[in-house]
Amino acid sequence: MPRKGKKGPTEEERLLMLQHKMMTEEEHLKKKESLLVQFLKDKLAKEEHNSALNLNKINTQWRTILREVKSKELRKDIEILRQSFERVVDCKDSVIKSLAKDLTEAEDQHTYALQGHLHNVDELLALQRSRLTYLEECYNEELEALTKEFETERKMINDQHEKEMRYLQDVFLIMEQNFTDTEYEAKLQFQSMWDDLKNKNLEEKHFLRTQLESKVEDLWRRFQEAVKNYTDATEDRKLAFESLKMKDEKNSKEIEIQMKKLQKIQDSITLLRGRISTHDHESEEKNQKIREDKDLVLKQLQKLKQQMNLARGEARRNLAKLTRESNITLKCLKKTVDKGERIFKLAEICRKLETEEEKVLPFDSSMLTPEELQEVEQNAYEPPSTKFAKMMENYTGLDNFWKKYNKVKLEELSLQKRQAQLLETNEKLRHVLKQYLDGISVNDEVLCQLNTLFIVNQRSNIPLPKTGILQKQFTSLKPPK
């Protein structure tokens, strides 16, 4: 039994309780919203971090794929170069073999020709030896004959020489005696002639002396007069001559000094000309060397310019190829980024369309049995054998995505299959309904078409088959009531 003295809560207490309850609910809602906002911020930061990490992973994988593609291209190029090199080597080997064959043939021909030449040389040597022996015999015979003839001639000449020497000695004695006689006679004759000439010359000399003394005195007197006249006439000229003579001596001294200077200058000029000629020769050799060095440097410069132009062309081609590949890569990356953005947009749209169950459990638990799960785990720990399996190890972070994708794909396939089944049943129902409507209605379209139910005068508009069994079956049919 309830106590009668106690009463229920008043209106004010109820209002206060309701207000307190509303405030607590509001605080709870605010806390919940703040927690939700913090959770969303954390989730957004985590998603951004994961997206950046995934983008880096994708970039690294893309780089590895590009490297692999580039390595494949380089391997192909290397294979092509190897094949071309092997082809060239085969060509060179064939050329070397042909040259070796030609060389062996040439060596054989050379040995054959050498043998023939040696045989001919041996024959010629034998012929030459026989000829030399014959010539030597002839020479010995002629030498013996000549020696005999020489001995006889020598003996004859010696005998004749002795005879002539005895004759000449006799002649010399006779001539010497005759010479002494003629010499004595000549001396006597000379002495007599000399005395006559001496006396005659003394007389002529005395006569000439007297005559010349008178002439000399006369000439001396004339000379003194001429000298006096000359001195009187040429006194001024003598003074001028003396002054000119002094000037001449002075000028001659100066000329001599100048000549010495000129000689020194001439010597120095010749020395300098010799030095200049030597310097010209040396400078010409140096200039020739410098010209040769210049030509060599110009050739090297031309070669380096050609190499630089080739390198520039190669670099330009590589740069153009790199720009083309980079543009293609940028386009592919842009397509990939657009595809990723489209995937993110579709994920946002799909997230809005998720059910509560999918929001709570975004990834379904596996439908496999424990034994199958254990087998999958064992296979996961095994090292990959194929290249594709090794590449799939880098994408283990996308397992949840592939789970979700496979789930959606399976649902899509099941829905497509269900749609196909429903379309098939719908077609069947439409066909049955059309047959039913055609059976219960009569119009021009039905009359024009073949219909087993349309029978007039116990005849159908369907042509009967040729077999008798089918004809009996069609004739036994009766029209429906």
C-alpha cells in the first residue's frame, strides 16, 4: 500500500528535471560531435598520410616499371646490336676464311714457283760452274802462253838494253871529250872578244862623258832658271797647295777613321746579316713547326667540332626522345591521377550509398573454411616463384580494396545473372501471354500468321508434313469449344 502522506513531483521539479536532462543530452551530443569531428580529422589525416604514402609507393612502382621497360628496351637494343655484331663477325670470319684460303693457295703457288726457281737456279749454277771451269782452263792456258812470251820478250829487251847502255856510254865519253875541246876554244875566243869590246867601250864612254857634261851644265842652268821662274810663279799656289795638302791629310785621316768606322759597321752589318739569316732560318723552321702544329691543331679542332656536333645531335635526339617519353609519361600519370581522383569520387559516392552493416563492417569476413584459410596462409609464407607473384608482393596493402572490389564484382555478376534469368522468364511469359492472346482473339494479324489453334472446316493454316504419322495426328485434332 502506498503511503498517503507523500505526494508526486511538482511541475517545477519536472521542468527542472527535463531541463537538466536536456542539458545533459546536449552536452552528451556536443561531446559526441567533438569526438566525431576529432575522429573524422584523425581519419582525414590518416587518409592523407596513406594517400601520400600510396602515391609514393605508386611512384616507386611506376619508376621500377619504367626502369624494367627501359631495361627491356635496352636489352632488345643490345640483342639487336649483338645480332648485328655477330652478323658482322660472321662476315669477317667468312672474309678471313676466304683470305686464309687465298693465302694458302698463294703459299702453295709460291712454294711451287720457289721450287721451280730453285731448280732453274741450280741449273744455272751448274751451267755457270761448267762455264767458269772452261774459262779458267782457257785463262790458265793463255796465262802460260803469255808468261812464256813475256819471259822471251823480257830477255830480249834486257839484252837490247845492255847493248844500248854500252853504246850510250861510248857516245857519252866521245861527246864529253868533244865538249871539253869546244869549251876551251870558246873560252879563248870569248876572252879576245871581251878585251876588244872593253877598249872600245872605254873610248866611247870618255867621249860621251865630255859631251854629256856640257849638256848637263846647260840643262842645269836652264833648270835653275825654270825652277826660279816656277817658284816665283807658283808661290801662291804652293801656299794654297800646302793648305790643301794639310786639309787633304786631315781629310784623309778623317776618311781613314770613317773608313775604319765603315769597316766596323760593315763587319757588324755582315755579322748582323749572318745573325739575321740564322734567325730567319731558325724562325722559318719555327714558323714551319708552328704551321704544322697549327694545321694539326686545326685538324684536331675540326675533328673535335665534328665529335661535338655528333654529340650535340645525339644529345638533341636523346633530349627529344626524353621529352617525348616524359610527355607520354606525364600524360599516363595524368590519366592515372584522373583515374585515382575518379576512384576517390566514386568511393565518396559509394560511401554515401553504403548500408549500416557495411559502415560497421566495411570488409566482410572470409567465406573460406578454416582448412582453406590455413592453406592460404601456408601459401602466403612460401616465396613467390613467378615474376608476377613477386610484383604482387608490393601491393599487399590493397588486399582490403581487392576484397571489397571482388565482393562488388561478385554482386554485380550475380545481379547480371539474375537479370538475365529474369529477362529470360519475362520473355517466356511474354511469349506465353502473346500465344494466349492470339488464341483468344481473331484479327487480320492473327489470320495472316500461322496458328495451330485456328481451324476452319477441320483444316489448319499450317502446312501438313509429309509423314503419315503427323498427318494422322493433325487430322485427329478437333477444334476447341
